[in-house]
Amino acid sequence: MEYEVKTTNSSPAWPVTIALLLLFLLQACATPERARPVVSRYADILNLYPQTGEPLQIPKLPVTANDPKLRKHDNGDVFIIVHPAYGVFVKDLSISKEKYPDVKYYLMKRQFLNEAKFVASESLTDNIIILIVPGKYDKESTYPLSYTNYLNSMTWGSHSVYYVYSESPNSGIISTDDLINLYRFLKEIKAKRILVGGGYIGRCQREFFNQLTAYVDTTPTYIVPEISTISPEDISSEEASKILNSLLSSDFGPVRSFIDRKVGSYNLLPLPTADKPVFR
């Protein structure tokens, strides 16, 4: 069964998106994952976001703190998601499907759902989210139009979500001009903490994290395990199975251990309780 996200300029898609995600999760729980082919499982996700011709409709930084549309948040936390949903829409899974065992696909899907639910739910709050969108994804990703649809559907109409392009789809580094704009924005809104998610851990996420902390050295910056994703190329099937089982139980201990190994535990911070969606 296919579900389409219908969006118009006059009708926010938040309720539709969240409802579809819940419906998709319920369907996934009702159907044994291991009984279904990999291609079928990923077609389910892509069918949620058909390839339309709509442009990316998220505001791009720079924006000023005086922008009347900017939502005012109280806790001072800013979430930055590096390369959201990269493993589904940007990397060519069809080429890799013979390379990865099924358990890695199960893990990639679970990570995608966790991240998608977080972005969709946070878009309804006053917390600010900045997406580091893969640069040139419109030319180099596998499903660029579906990816645009996904980004719009997750954040449609929100005045607390913004984006910045990375320099390429394979790098988390942003341009110097964009880094300066980001720095000014964080200072203007008086960000107290910067909470980084997305992926991949130890790859593009680390590149962006290192760049940001080297430049924005006065604002505490952390990697959040609950909204960070692991590349299937960086783990064995055995470790993928262990991490997947832990995620299904809302246990992010193995993810924290992976981040500690790749980046360092001193940069870790659990997702604040008030921002935790139900991942099960």
C-alpha cells in the first residue's frame, strides 16, 4: 500500500506527516521485517515521499533574531542535524544491497525512523532545528525529488527550522560564509547549548562537529546519541544486530559506545527529556 504526503502552500503537513509515520510504524510492527525483501522495505519509505517537482521550502540561513517569523524558544537549546535521512535518499541503496547483510538494512531503517520522528515532532515546538543538507544532493543523490519532499514534509510551515548546505554530499563541512552566518545566528538567539545529531557518526557528523567547535568555542556543543546515525560500513553484522536490538528497546547504550570509540565520550549528551519522542 502506498501513502502520499499531499502538501500545499496553504496547508501545513505536520499532522499528516506524523500520522503517516505512526501508521507506517504500526504497519512495520505488524509485519515481520525479516520476512520481507530489502527492496520492498525501502520502497515503503520512498512511497511516503513521491518524487514531486516542489522546491525546498525550508528557510535558509542567514536569518536574524529579529525576524518576526522566528519562534522564540525558552531553553536555549539548538538542534543541528547533519545530513538527515542520508542513508535512505542520498546514498544509492540499490547498488549496495548485495554488499550489506539484511541486519544492516534493518538498522538503517530504524535509525531513519527515529530521526524522522524527532524532526517531525520538534518542528511543532519552539526549539530551533538547523539541518545540514547534503550539498548538490539535487544532482548527486539517488532520489533527489523524494528527498526534497521528505525535508518539506518533515518541517512544513515551521518557523523554527532552517537549513545550510554542506560543501558536498560526502562532506559535513560547510562554507566559511555559511559558518559565519551560523555563528552570528547562534549568538543573536543566545543559544545556550548546541545539540548535534544526524550522520554519519565519525564521518560527516564529525567533520561538521569539529568545524563548528573550532569556530564556535564559547557555546557548549554535544553529540546526541538518540538522534545520531551509524554508517553500515563502520560496523560488523554482529554489532549491527546488537545496536538494532538495543534501539528496539529504546536503549542507546551501544550507540553511545560507538560514538565514544569514534569521537570521544566527553562530547556526549543524552537527548533532553522534554524533547524525547517515543521511539518504539
